[in-house]
Amino acid sequence: MSHLQASELFSVKDRVVVITGGGSGLGRIITRSLAVNGVSKIFILGRREDALHETAAQAPEGIVIPVQCDVTSKDSLEAAYQAVAAQTTHVDILFANSGIMGPMMRSPQPKADGSLPSITEIRDELYNIPMADFTNVMNVNVTGAYYTVLAFLPLLEAANKRRAAPQQGVMSPPTAQVVITGSLAGFNRKPPFSYAYNVSKAGVHHLVKMLSTTFTSYDIRFNGISPGLYYSEMAEHVFDTEGIKGTGISDGSFPREMIPLTRGGAEQDMAGLVVWMASASGGYLNGTIIVTDGGRLAQVPATY
Ligand SMILES: NC(=O)c1ccc[n+]([C@@H]2O[C@H](COP(=O)([O-])OP(=O)(O)OC[C@H]3O[C@@H](n4cnc5c(N)ncnc54)[C@H](OP(=O)(O)O)[C@@H]3O)[C@@H](O)[C@H]2O)c1
């Protein structure tokens, strides 16, 4: 029964991985998680070279390769693709993880006396935010993820061509996979932070489903991760607002009405998920969005 042991089920040995946004937050966690579990190479993409190098320094030497890239530029994506293609024959898994929150674009908040703001006040607050700010969030989160996927298709196809011929009674190894980072916000109708962000992440979830449908015939799988609250540069302001010190990963860090498990997501929560998705036993996933949120989506209505 050795094929049912955790070391076999969750093996990511020798995989070649690309991760956008690998210089910080969840991208760094994904990189660290895969790097210590036997993958062969991880190319991490992002605009800040220093942040990418900082992540690389946290992994076993030589595994993580920084590649500067702005996912909103096709020229930059193509240069990154060529840089990766010069160093590997294939890519088994692409994590399209880069994303931004953009400025606050909140739903109407009750005033101190409990009354709702007027329509004029709502209009003034939201209409004053430049359209370019809204578009920029869509540009990074949706357009950037979409073009990242397109850029790396040939190397994903090349991974499939390396798969061994099927053997009767033996589970075939996983086909190439793309994992796009969505968000709990993509399910949430009441945006605490931003209309643009929530809409962009709903778009990301639908993008995962559309791409998984399109590429079934090519054996390239598409799945999504939909995190709740994990400590990161992007999420730091939520921790500040709630008065949380540190990463908030122990029970009692957050009120239950905000996060039913009363804590934020830990590195281990994300690591276990991505190692499974990237492993042999994750090979049957396709077109799925996996929510990792401590039960927030289970609350109806979702208020945070
Ligand atoms: N943390 C959470 O609670 C949470 C919850 C739900 C979803 N998410 C999602 O998780 C993903 C990672 O976010 P995070 O929380 O880890 O925040 P983060 O630390 O701010 O990471 C965002 C990453 O995206 C990269 N990025 C931004 N714009 C880019 C561009 N134009 N080109 C290339 N890379 C770009 C950044 O790198 P550079 O600045 O160096 O380019 C950065 O490494 C995002 O998609 C986010 O929406 C996070």
C-alpha cells in the first residue's frame, strides 16, 4: 500500500513551477512550500527584483530563479517567457498569483448614528475615484492573469509531451496545470474594500472555469485558489484596522462573526493546499475553485 502513503500521495518531486507574485505574500508561501518538498525548479516572476531575490534566498540554494516581469505588459511577459524557456524544456505548473487590491471603493457604511449615507454622499465618494484606478485593478488581476496563461502555454504543452505512456492499472501522472489565485471577495456581494477588487476576482473565478473548459482537449488543467484572509502586504491594512498584531494565525485573533475559525490563514494552511494541488493526488482536479477561508463563505450573509 505504499502508493497510499503521504510521501507518495503528495509528492511534487522534480516538478518545474512558475509562480507570479513570488516576491511576497502568498506567492512567497507557495514558493517556500514547493521548494522544500523536492521540486526541481521554481521561476518566480514579479516587478521588484529585490523582493524576488529575498524569496529565493529563503529556499534551498539553486531551486528558485527570479525573473523580473510586469504581467500587465505583453513585452515583459514575452521576455519572461523566453528567459524561462532558455532554462527549462517544460513547465508542469503555473501559478498565476499576482494581484493588487487598488484603492478603497467600499459599499455604503452606516454613519456613527446608524443612519445610511445619502445617495449623493455615496456618489461623491465612489464617483470621485478615477476610472483608471478601477481599470488598473482589472488590468493586473484579470487581464494580467489571462495573458500570463497564454504566454506559458507552449511550456505547459511541453510538460504533457514528457508524460510516460499509460500502463494498465497504474495511475497516470498529473497533466500540466495552471492555478490562478482568486479570492473570497469574488463570491462576496458586500464589498468591504473595493468594487473593482471583488469584481476582478469574480472574473478570475470565471476565467478559471472558461479556460478549464477550453483546454480539456489539450490536457492542460485549470484550477483556482480562493483565499480568505492571509497576512500579506496586501492584507496588512485589514489586520491594522482590526487591531491585530502579527499574523493572526492563532485562535481568538479575529471576532467569530468576521472569521468563524477566529484566525487568519497560516503558511501551513496554504502550503498543504498547494502541495496537494501540485502533487500526484491533485492530478484529478480540473475546473475547481478551492476556498481556504476558515469558514467565512459559510456565513450567510457574508459581511466581511
Ligand atoms: N492575502 C490575502 O488575504 C488574500 C486573500 C485573497 C486573495 N489574495 C490574492 O493573493 C494574491 C497574492 O496577494 P498577497 O496577499 O500575497 O499580496 P502581496 O504580498 O501584495 O502580493 C501581490 C504580488 O503581486 C505582484 N504583482 C502586483 N502587480 C504586478 C504586476 N503588474 N506584474 C507582476 N506582478 C505583480 C507583486 O509583486 P511586485 O509588486 O514585485 O510586482 C506581489 O508579489 C493576489 O492575487 C491577491 O488578490 C490574497
